[in-house]
Amino acid sequence: MSDSGAGAAPTILIIDDNPDMVLAISMPLEAAGYQVAWAQSGREGLDKVLEIAPDLVILDVMMETSTAGFQVSLTLRSPDPRSSYARFRGIPILMLTAIHTTTSLRFGADEAYLPVDDFVEKPVDADVLLEKVKTLLADRVRRAGTR
């Protein structure tokens, strides 16, 4: 979806309010050849999606509010064809969370409640992150080829 041209590295947008976490995620992604952009809040992230048309979004659950990540995912996956984000509905979303390790709360991907493609736990293991990103991008290409 990125406008960077054929053969260009995929663009990954990280939406997270913690600069240290963004750095920890950006470093292995950039080392693997991905282009990385960052937004510090849900609202800024949604604006950035419109601006750069990323190939994948890595999204924190809790930012300016405890549900900011949920709201961003619901907005990006809105079924409303008139939504400003309708053309981005197919962008893979990788949810970044420490909620499983810091609370007893358990949740999973659910199209109605939490429409994301996969999860990665904090602290982030770079190898796990890179494998999930690679898989999600490959799945996206595969789905686009079957339309």
C-alpha cells in the first residue's frame, strides 16, 4: 500500500506512546530493511495512516487512554465504505501488548471487538517480531493476489 514504488521496502507504522519501546521495535525492523514511521497517539496514528499508507501497523493497546489501541483498530477495520479509512481495511495490524503479563486479562483477535491480525508481547523479542511481521506481510500479498 505504500507509495514508495515497486521493489521498495515495506513501510511499517508503529503507533505507541513510549519512545523507548518504539526504539526497541524500530531497530530490528530497520536492520531488516523495513522503512519505519512512528505516531505517539491513536489520533496521530490514524492521521499518519492517511498520510503514508503503511504496509503494516504495529499498534500498542494502551496509550493516551486504556482503549486507544482498540479504537484505532476498530476505525481502521470499519466496514463503512464511506469511512476515510476504507481503503486501509486490509492493512495487517500487529497488536503490541503487555496486558497479558501485567494483568489477568486475556483477549484475542475478534473481528467485532478487537480486529487485529496477531499479537506480540512486551518485552518484545526481536526474532518473534520479525517473524510475525514477515508472515503478516506475506499473507497480505497472498490475499491481494487472490482477488
